[in-house]
Amino acid sequence: MELVVNGRRRTSSSDPERPLLYVLREEFDLTGAKYGCGEGQCGACTVLLDGEAVRSCRVPARLAQGKQITTIEGLEHDGKLHPLQEAFIELDAMQCGYCTPGMIVAGVGLLKKNPHPAEAEIRRAMQGNICRCGTYPRIVQAVRMAAQGGSHA
Amino acid sequence: MPEFSIEQERYELFEGPAYHFTPDRRDFLKLLGGGILVLLTLEPEDAEAQESGGRGRGGRGGGGQAMPENLGAWLHVREDGGVTVYTGKVEVGQNARTSLVAGVAEELRLDPKHIDLIMGDTQLVPYDMGTFGSQTTPRMAPQIHKVAAVAREMLVDLAAQQMKADRSALRVENGNVVNQASGKKLSFGELSKGQELSRTISANAQVTLATEWKTLGRDLTKVNARDIVTGRHRYSPDMVRPGMLYGRIVRPPAYTAKLQSADTSAAEKMAGVTVVHDGEFLGVACADSSKLAPAAAAIKAQWSTPTPQPNSNDVYSYFKAHVRGGVQPAAEVTDTGFQERLLSKLAALTGISLF
């Protein structure tokens, strides 16, 4: 199985039915996407497939073939962070940070579709991403900050 | 209905460490690679009062070079001028990594980016019973302040010797000791290079007064924020060891339900899956963690049905029915002494004083 992850072509020897999350984490050692619930309920495993945020724990790897897979590790380019990553740091929009990669990838997915979302749109788009520490207000602020500064977003 | 027993917390089962660090201090510095090492010993009563206990016979009788017992924390000014601090505390989202680094930055007048904090790596850090009970700031932070403050004064001593200057003319800033009279400066790296200095201090070392703080008390970006937002930070589930398998426990459907039998044949036939069935314990292990949920689901287990227990729907009626001495009339709830009486009642029931 051929997969394109963060712009790089990679060969996977996994069963094509194996969910993408486990291929990324256990075969390619890309552990930025997290295992949270394994049931598509928490958003910790969020990655982009052709720019669309998906729950990688529920997507069989075969469905990612022929698509651009972007993980949290792929958002930084030449040492420069995505504006949403910058905003998360600046606003300290995390405590333990376990949900953060999924949050950021979901936010990037939203900004691709809607570069200037209203607060209600951010809340709606991010409601499938759970933060056990409860940093939601700052996460929403971070998405707004990235959108405002965000021609790159 | 059976009385409920309170489950023990892990720290209540504490037995004391099975070993004590007893390396020679010179060996220790060689291991770390030269420089300046400051170790903090706890006063016996401190060690007993806090989770950093680990009392016992320390040292190996090698004169003054033996490692002291009851070590709380240690700090190493490396030969490259960077600083590594070792603590048994761990980061669990409470921002201890950043707050402890900030204390070191304060005492050493050093940018936090030059400070590495090793947390909870039991091969490297002093013994610590655990991270719980909001003890990191009241207990560990003062220890870390003290070792950092003493390290700073050792750096000043070294600079005074090398510059042949009076200590009072020297000032520590940005990883240098600066002679304010001559403008000459020596970096931490220049000062620690080739040194094998170690000092053991006790709990009464002088730290910077809060009124003079420059780093503490101000906003500080989480020190490893960049690693978190780039996915580079490795949480324990992100770590891989050679030959490692992932595991999943097959849990009973209710509290106190006992395992009666289990048909594990379907799970055992799944490629790469190992079934663990040992007495009451039932679980599956596999190198591919995506197979754990299906393998666990393939096990047909029979569990005993425990006596009915309160659930989240009827827990309040359960409490009302079982409160010792019966429910107080509602009128009493509105009077002024209610809170005190409630607290003493709770104290009488639980043995825990909330005053």
C-alpha cells in the first residue's frame, strides 16, 4: 500500500483495513496523532485527508491511498510553524497537551474551509475534539487569532 | 446490601524504596560528565513528612565522598554551561515542568532555554514517592530553588578565584558572571569546564527573596510548548521499547463481579494476539494495538452477578436511605450552624476533618 504522508511517499505493509492511526503511529512512528478513545469520539487522532479533518482511528488505511495525508508533524515548514501552532503557544492553549495535536489539525482543517470563522462556527467545527483539562476558551481564541493573522491559515 | 469499603490509593500501600542510591559523588560527576553538582539532603523530619522520603542507610563509608541519604533534588551545571536539574516529580498537565524550570532560571539568572529538567526517569532522578496532593510547589520547588541558588554562589566563587576579584563586585546575569568594576565576564561554561565540584547542602540554603524575583511571578511560555504543538513530545503511550506489546484488560461488567469462565479460543486464533488468562485476570496483548479491541471483544467471559449496587441514577436515594442517624429535617438546613454541623458529621462518619 502506498501512502503520501506529509508530502512524502511511503510504503505500508499493513493490512489495508488497519485504521490509519495505527499505521501512522506504529508503522511510521508518527506519534503526534494520539490514541484517545479509538472510537472516533474524542478527536485526539485527527489528521487531514486532502485537507479534510478526519478521525484516523476510524479510517481504514486503504481509504487514504491516493490522498494527501497531513499529520501534526507536517504543519511545520522549514522551522516555521503554522499560524495556529504559533497561536497555541502564544495563548498557552494547552495544559497537558495530549489533545493539542488533534485540536490544531482540526482547527487547520476548519481554517482551510473557512478562513475567517465566527466564534460559533469554531465551536461547532471543534465540538468533536475533547479536552479533558478544559482549555476550550483558549483553544477558540487561538483559532480566532490564527484566522485574524492568517493569510497562511 | 453490603457495606462499601474504601479502595486504597496507591500511596497508602507504600512500603519504602527497595534500594538507595549509594554511588560515590566523584563517580556520579564522571557519569554526568564533569562540571558542578549540587545535591540537596532533606532534614529527617522533612523526609518523613514528604513523599521524597526514602530514608535508610546512605553512603558506603567512603569518607566525605559518599553520597548522602535522603536526597531531594540535584542540579548539574554542565561543562557546556547548560544546566540539568533532576527531580522525581512528573509533568501531568499541571505545568510543573515550567514552574520548576522558572525557579532555576530565577536563581541562576539564566534563560529557561538553557535549563533541562529531567523528570521521573527513575534511572536518573532522586527517589520520589510520586506526584500527587499538590506537593510539587510547596515541597519540590523550594528544594530546586536551593540547589540552584547554591550552584550560582559556587559559580561566583569560581569566578572570584579566576578573576582575582572580590565576590561583592561580581554579578550573575544571562549565563555569565560579570565583574561590574572591570566589565570582564566568564560564562557558566568557562567556569564549569574541567571542574569536578560537588557540594551537598541541607534545607537551610538562602534563596532569592520574592520581592527581588525577575522571572518568577511573571508570565512564562510553557517551556516545551513547541514540542507539544508539533507532535514531537512523546507521552508514555508514544514510547516504543524493543519487543513491546500493547495490552488491553478485559474488565468485568460490574464492580466486584467475579470471573467464572472464559472462552478465549476465537481470540487465540487471531494472528499476533496473545491471550492472558491468569486466575481472575483476563486480557489480550499484541504488537498491533488496533487488534486489541476486536480481540478483547472476541473473548466470551462469564461473570458472576454481584449484589445490586447504587448507580448514578439512584445514588442519592441510596445515601438518604443509608445515612447513619437518619436524614435531618429540612428546617435545620437553613439555620446558621448547618455548615459546621455538617462538617462535624462528615468528620465523624469518615474520620477526615474538613475544618
